[in-house]
Amino acid sequence: MTKKEKKEKYDARLCEFLVEYDKCFIVHADNVGSKQFMNIRKGLRPNSVILMGKNTMMKRSIDLFCERSQNDNWQPVIKHLKGNVGLVFTKSDLNELKTEIGKYVVGAPARVGAIAPKDVFVPPGSTGMDPSQTSFFQALNIATKINRGTIEILNEVHLIHKEEKVGGSEAALLSKLGIRPFEYGLKILKVFENGTLYDPEVLDITDDDMVQKATAALRNVAALCLGAGYPTLVSLPHSVINGYKNILAIAVETDYSFPLADKVKAYLADPSAFAVAAAPAAEAAETKVEEKEEEPEEESDEDVGMGLFGDDDDF
């Protein structure tokens, strides 16, 4: 197959996916091994498919597809095709797909010259290394002591800083300690859904988060409306309650009254009467609770009797 034929085949395949799917992840695939990639492809089937390729080829195919189809939905994806990236097309739920991709993240050792994706700390404690290797730790300015014939690190050490290159000594130390500090897998950069492009953090928003945000917004609107004296659906209940409180306050201080105000006036006139009336009800409630607690004991006694002697019909 010639180079031209390969490009045409790739273009046809990508355009087929653009027609079939309306959702995808733009993923970064640095440091993902071939076997790891094979496992990811296998795990995402049959509802999802990964397509990698040269950035220029992918951009050109998507651009031509949008021009031919007169549909610009996929156009926002083009500007994010930079570096070692690919597209994960899917018909599955995006949250489920994100979780599935996360299952294939694997630990990796610190390689010399690699850019650290995060800070690396070495915990204090025994290293299991013999005292002859003390000079190795001295070269890295790591405080140690000899304890029971092995080297022990005294304090936690910030060995590698994020976005810095891994040095030979740091890589060797982590290898000797058996620490694999980095994790590699497909990193989701952007999410495309029905013509909309957004960050993957949006997928972490739950229904509870949405309810809390909506509730907070409604409270702010109600407070604003009450302060401005502008009635709305969210402020009207508060306005009614505040109006009722004002009328009740006037009724208590004057001869004007209505049924609900009569109850308040009666309570203010003789609070002890309400306390005496409430006492029998409280005692009755306590009695019911005690009876309910005693019932299981009676049932358990019957069960023991049946288990020991059986029914009369058995004799």
C-alpha cells in the first residue's frame, strides 16, 4: 500500500467515526507503552474506539469533513490536536468511560532525563540498604543513621520537584528503594459532546453539587429581592412570613386579635398552663417507647420455649 493510499484509508476511517459518533475525549498518550495501549483498546470495546495519528493529518481530515458536510460541530477539536494526542470516540456514558480509562493507569519508575509530572517525596524509615552505601545518601544531602545494620532515613525528603528533569542519582535512589513514583496512562485533555468542548473536571460534578449551587443561587436572589422590595417567586414566601410576624406583633401589643394571635396571647399570659398540658403527653410518649422496647424480649422467650419443647402436637 502506497503512502497516498494509507492517507486516504486513514481519512475515510476518521470521517466514518465523525459521522457515527457525537462524543469523544481528546487524550494525551505520552509514556503509554504498546502493551498498555493494547489493553486500553481491548477494555474500551465495543462501545468506544481510539484513533491516533499525525496531528496534521487529523486536522486536515476533520477540516475537510466539516467543509463537505457543511457541519462545523467538530471544528473546535482541531485547535487542541497538539503533541502526542488521540481521539477516543464513544457511545457510552462519559463518566463511565472516564472511569474505565482510569483503570489502565500503571505505575512507572523515574527515568533519567524524564520530566517529573509531580513532586516526589521519600518517606523516613529504614531503607534496607547496608552501611557501605552511606556515601550515596550523603551525595544527595539526605540525613541518615545506621540502625540495626541498615541505613535509616531520618526525615522526609523532597527528592524531585514537579516539572523538573529526573537526575541520575535520584533515579538510582528510587530504584534501590523500590519506589515507582509516577503513573502513566491516557490523560483526558478535553471532552467533546454534541458540538461542545469542555474540561474533563465538569464530569466530576454530581447532582448534589448542582442542587447546592441552585439552592445558594435561589437564596441570593431571594435576599436581593427582599432588600430591593421587588417581589418574586423565591422572595414571596419570605415576604408573607415577615408580614405575618408584623401583624402578630401588632396583635400582641393591642386589642386587635385573630385565632392564631389568641393562642400566642394565651401562652404569654400563662406559660405554665402549656407546660402542665404538655407533661402528660410526654409521659404517654415515654410509656409507648418503653412498651416497644419490652416486646422483643417477650418474643425471644417464646422462641426459646418452642426450640426446647416443640409444639404439643409433636408429643
